Amino acid sequence: MEWRELRLGLVGPLPPPAGGIANQTLQLAELLRSEGVAITLVQTNAPYVPRFVGRLRGVRAFFRLVPYLARLWRMTARVDAVHVMANSGWSWHLVATPAIWIASLRGIPAIVNYRGGKAESFLAGSGVSVRRTLARSSIVVVPSGFLQEIFSRSGLRAEVVPNIVDPARFRPGPTPVAARAPHVVVTRNLEPLYDIPAALKAFRRIVEAMPGARMTIAGTGPDREPLRSLAEKLGIGAAVRFPGRLDREEIAELYRTATVALNPSRVDNMPNSVLEALASGVPVVSTRAGGVPFFVKDGATALLVDVGDDQGMAAAVLRLAHEPSLAESLVQAGLREAQRYTWPSVGGAWLAVYRKATVRGSAAQHPA
């Protein structure tokens, strides 16, 4: 099978909001279409119809689920395989599970592309039902060795195909890192999982040492106003900017103004934000959450600190400011690492997955 011979159903969310899975779904669809693949996209976070239903908590899931099931049924009538972007929790049960079972009922191979950072607790708490659904899939694919290990410990096999970064969009800015004004960038959603308060506390320490420092926290979420209040309480409100939701081009431009990208998350897998920073020529300071150490190496491609360690975050950022040779070393190593995640490097792995899935699907439908 070649790219142009493939008819693929792609099931996943799209921006907005511009989260990791949504961005990867959109990017994968664009890249596959550029290869000539006939894509039928089923958006899992499509707007409510009528729109006011989105405000009705008790019934809005029903108004999204019924049209979603209908779209899945129509899509599986005209594709060779279904690629399901899957996550933990309710997203698994309401989004991934129906897609996998409908593909199975249609006799279409389903590729489960599981991307949840909370995989270990999710598999432990929902193991029986998840296993029953995964048994209906053709192949399970995860973006990191971290998730592959978690699945293996649960007795489940998964193949690794990493996330993709676009080097034409995420590229270094024109100014060398050492010459830039101190600018710390955080590009995570404003919710407890990503521990933005720790980033703000770290930044207060940075400002004490470098009064000209500034911070941009790009993202949306339920904690926006409490985080604004915390910045004011810490005395750094004037130096911290909350621009809200940014699209891909705006995020890429933001990285080109950054001195350091800070990832303070408590739970993580293979964060797109870190990958995009590497491709943009920005040195990274991150917690060791989840799969991050599988992705970047402390002192080689990033500086890593413990989860919740705002003092360690600040010390790492200040170290980069005081050691420009270290910052430049991380930049160059990060740029080399990012090349492993471009489409020329990753596309062939996806084609191999689709070939394997369709061969298995054909064998299941036409046994010897």
C-alpha cells in the first residue's frame, strides 16, 4: 500500500482550544492529505447544535453523542482503516470506545492512538472495560516509550510513533539566545494539572535576581483569574502577561521571542510544548513529570527539575541566563533532537502502521 491508495478515517478533536491532541489531529490530517491520502475527519469536539445546548450540563453530552455516532457510522462505510486519537477518562468512554466498536462492527481495522498522560491510573481503574475495547482494535500506538512501558506493565502491547513538529512553523528566531532580554514562556492550559502556580513562584525568584525579566503564560482554562490574582499577590503582576488562547502561528511567533520555555506540569507524556520549543531554538526547563525524561535528557537537551520545585525551576532558568554557553549547547542539541520528530522522519512509521492494520483487517475478513 502507498499513501495514495489509502482511505483513512481520522477521529479526534480539532482546535479550538489548541491543546496537544487537537493540534496533533489537525497537523496529521494536513500532512496525510499532502501525501494524497483520502481523509474523512470526524471531529470529536464539534460545536453543539443548537449552540445554546452547550450551556445545559445535563443534556449536552447527548446532543453531541448522537450526531457523533451517526458520523462514525457513515465514515466507516467508506474507509480502509480508522485512526482514533484517544485519551483517558470520559474522553475514552464517550469518544474512543464508540469509534473502536463501530469500526469493529463494520469490519474496519481501528488504530488506537492513545495519548493520555494519566494512563497508569486510568488503566488500573478501568482495566476490564478498556481491555475489552482494545481487543476490538487492530493496533495500539502511543507517542512515547513512557506510555509503551505503562501499557506493557498492564499486559498490553503498544507500538511507538512519536508526535510530529512542523519545522517550517516552529523555527528559531533571528536573535541569538544570549542577546535576548530575559523572557520566560509557558504554553500550557491554565488548570491544576500543569501547576502554573509553581511557574509563577519560580518567576518571582527570577525577577528578584533579574529585575528586567518578563513572563508570558499562553493558554486558557478555569484557573486564569486565580492565576492573575496570584501574580499580583506575588508582586510580579506587571511582568507577567496572560494573552489567552493563541493559534499555532501565534504560538510559534511567541517562541521566537523567548529566552526559556518553562514546562511546570505535574503529569505529562510527550508534551508538544516542549517539542515545539526545541524546534524553535529555545532552551527548555521542565519538570521530570511522567514521560518527559524519556523525551529529553537532563543537561543535554533540557534542564529537568522535580515536580513542584519552584526553587529548582528558578535556579535552572537563572543558570541558563548566567551560562550562555550552556544555553547555546541546549539550543543546538534541541534542534538536532527535533529533527527526529519531523514528517520525513515520522511519516514512514505511520505508513507502516496503516499497512499492518489493513493487512490484518483483510486477513480477519478473509481467513484462510
